Amino acid sequence: MCGIVGYTGHREAYPVILKGLKRLEYRGYDSSGVALLNGGLHVYKKKGKVTELEESLIGQPVQAHIGIGHTRWATHGEPSDRNAHPHRSASGRLAMIHNGIIENYALIKKELQSKGYTFQSDTDTEVLLHFIDDIQQHNDCSLEEAVRVALKRVVGAYCILLIDEQDPHTIIAARKGSPLVIGIGKGEHFLASDASPIIEYTKEVVYVNDYELAIVRPDELILKNLGNEKITPYITKLDMELAAIEKGGYDHFMLKEIHEQPGTIYDCLRGRLDAKAGTITMAGVQNNIEQLKNAQRIVMIACGTSWHAGLVAEYIVEELCRIPVEVEYASEFRYRNPVVHPGDVIIAISQSGETADTIVAIEKAKEQGAFVFGVVNAVGSSIARLSHAGAYTHAGPEIGVASTKAFTAQLAVLTMVALKIAREKGTISEERYLHLLTELEALPEKVAAILQNAAEVEAIALKYKDATDALFLGRGYNFPVALEGALKLKEISYIHAEGYPAAEMKHGPIALVTETLPVVFVATKDSYHEKIISNMQEIKARKGKVISIITEGDAISPTLSDDCFAVPPADEIVAPLLSVVPLQLLSYYVGVAKGYDVDKPRNLAKSVTVE
């Protein structure tokens, strides 16, 4: 949450920062601002989206070769001009931006108020900035040293960037818990929450680790720990292309990312799965196969859409590998006193690899002796670095706040992991193993076929766009898909939607059924199909509106449905990668029909890096 960007070098800083903020806006869009150094410190900030800041700065003096910018997802203090970042120090010399939460800000604020400090905002960020300023002034030390002293005192998560009017070439940055990447150019450096603002200018980057401080000048990058010991920067080459973070002719990033799924699933499988040879090549699994196949228990830890992917994977792993699986919300797992034994396997699932709750949860599990396997999309992310082993999903940048292609890529990876463990363990027949490899290999083509008929989903969306509530029902492998469909509709259209196991409908939710309630059944053909047909009949008997996602050739479900959409036939283990796609389209088209910004849903942000 919150996007930060900084630049120091020979270019005009403002255009670089502004473009960077637009690319980071998926991380928060409550307000935005920039601070520029040019013969003085100039701070501009505005409630609302980055375009509103841009419009307010027309005609303003924004020429500078160094600056920082911020796009905010509000935590402390409502969205407003005064709570927007950057914040300015009491001395007027410093400007700072911050991604994270300072948990002990109230105590520090009280101390500062006793010294006569006043505050212009309600944010924890301004407290931290005044604290740094106070340390520097009263100890006659450098800004770098003041930052180091302050950060040893604060509790919480942060990524901060500071500029000093008296040092017009230097950006000081530090992180703990919130991401920071530094791009290295010729006589210039770029700083950002992720690589998307940087890729246009350089592919050489340094990922800053927790408790590290960076002193960044046009021709110099110094990394230190909080003990003031120098650290050699490890330079990584980005494999991202600029086109991947542009809309490419689509109206929205969300629609683009839904339509990218044939390619992203193919990229996920490419180089790993060879159905003809009957092999899955995954070094992270093979090099740790003894821990994985001998696990007494697997615990999948995730949040949001990734949690739903974990629920599908629970069914897959238990069926194929015969290993008990638990799926935990990371936000709950970290605060319980969970029973974790040495030898337990923790699978951490995250698109960004920076999800704060998931990071803390796996750190806790590692302390108790668990083996951590990461399934993430963002290369070089915190979870990737914290895990003992793992597998990237190779879905490419996901800009739309509502996750789509990351979900199907996660399922593809987790299915391959389960198949490889099952074969090594001997819990799957060779015939079934080879069949599932063929089923996985066929997925990109089948998803492409679904997307060719997207207009059918759009017509259904227009029919139900004015609904106030919706139910999503599924059984077995399709139950988590129902949860995911409900989440997408909530996120994008703000329609209240709930997902349930279809059999649980009679234990309460059926009381909601009326003549106007849309009930979405994920009813592809599987071992539960006859049962879900019965559930559809129960809804029809109460005059509910039935929308069904069915398998091509199903002659019964359409007779019980007001509207239906057919997907290609597939084994029930891989069917969720197909049945979820029309639900993604449904939420997209409903949101668009209602006139909402589907890429930036109300109150949401991508990459939840704070609690």
C-alpha cells in the first residue's frame, strides 16, 4: 500500500516522478504529492488521484533534478490535502514520504508535543519526520545518523525517502517491511516501491532489504545497516518489459490481465511441464523433495485471492499427495499461537511477495522450524528472499487492483507442485499423472476459447448489474472458485456477494433467496455434478435467478438456469482455472456498466504491506 518514487540525476525529476506515480497508483489513490529541490524545497500535494495533482501543478515551477513523490492509501488520517505526503519538517529543511505504519507514533508524538512541536496533519509519517528532525537538531549529527537513531526507536513498518534542502543531490532511504527497489542508471538513480516506474530507464536494480539504509546520489549508491556498517549492493537484472505495464489497447488493466491468461498460464508451464515426456521440471521442488514428500502436514498461508488459490490447492494436494493440508489466513495465523513442528511445510502464496501479514507469518513459522516454500509472482520480493525454496508464477506485472491472472498462475504452479510430489511419493498412478499433465498443457488454449465468448458474459452482466446482493455456490474444487467469484464482484462492483459451499445453502443462506436474487452456480461437470443440480432445483423452486457456469455439452443445467455460460470440458482438478475466468469477466463487466473505475476500486489498494 502507498506508492513511493524518487529520482536524483541529470534528467528533469518531475516528469519521471509523475509517470512513476501513475504506474504506482494501484498501490493507493487517496491523495498524492511531490517534493522537489531547486534553489529551495518545494512541496505540492493534493487529495485525489495523481491526475488531480498533475492538473494543479500546471504553470507551477517544477524544474528540478532531484525529487520524491507519493501516492497514498490512507491509514492514519483521512484522505485530504493536509494528510497527503510528502510532509515537511518543522525546520522547513526536510521533506519525507512513507509507506507503512509507525505503531508507537502516539508516544513519540506526545514527547514531541512536550517540546513544543505542532502538527499539520493526523499522520504517523509527520511524527516520524519531526522525530528525525529533532534528533538532528539536538545532536548536531548528519541526517543519515538522525534517521538511523530514529529508526532504532520506532516500532512498525516503513519505507521512507527523505530529501534535505541543504544537500540538493542526495536522497536518504530506509526500509523495514515495506518494499524498496533502486534503479541504477548512468549518473542517475531511481527509487520506487516496485520496478514499474524504473523499467523505462534501466534494467539494473538493487532490492533493499529490511533494516537497510540507502544514501543515494546521482553517481553513488551506499547501502548500510542500522549499525552503520556498509553493505555491498547486489545488482539484479529485471526481466520485465515496458509493454507489460501498459494497457496495450485495452480499456482497463483488469480486462487486459484477464485476456492475458492464456499467455500467462503458458509462461507458467513453459520450461517446466512436458506432457509428451511425462516430466515436470521445478528445481525448487526437486532440490527439496525429501522435505516436501515426507511432510507430516502442509500449511498454506495467504490473504485474499491467494487464500482462495490455497483452498483449491488443499483439495489437490490432499487428493494427489495424501498429505494433510490446512489453509490459513496469514492475518490470523500470525496472531495465534499456532502449532508448528520442525518438518512441517509452509507454502506462502502471494502475488506481490510483499504482503505484510504473510511475511510475518512465515517468519514466525521459520522460527519454529518449518520449511517455507514460496509461491510468488514478483521476482526479488521479500517472500521470495525469505523462503527456503519456491516457484515463481511468471504472470508478469499485475496492475489491476483486483487479482485475476495471478490467481490462475498460482493454481497452475500449485498443481504442478502437487503432481511432482505425488509422483515422487507414489500416491498417483502413472496413467492419472500423465492424464493431468495433458490436461494442464491444454489449459491455455481452453482459456483462450472462453475469452473469445466474453460478449456472452457481458450480456449477463448487463442483465444483473442493478442487483444489490448475489450468492455464489459451488461444491468440491468449485467451492473456492465460488468464493473467488463473490470476492471479485464485491471488489469491482460494490455489490454485496457471498460465496458458500452449495450444500450449506440450506443451512441459512437460502433465506436470502427472492425473485430478484442472482445465484451464481459454479456447476462444471465433476464428481459432485448431480448434487449441484439438486441445489439448482432448490433455488428455482424458490424463484431465485440462477446463473450457471457449466461444462460444454451439459444438457441439464441450462434447463434450470436463467442464464448460463459454458466452458470447455476438463478434469475437475484443473477445472477451476477455467470456471474462474467467466466470473472474472462478470465482475469486470458489471463494474464497467455501473460506471466504476475497475482498476482502482473504492478503498482498495494492491500489495497490502501494512496491517
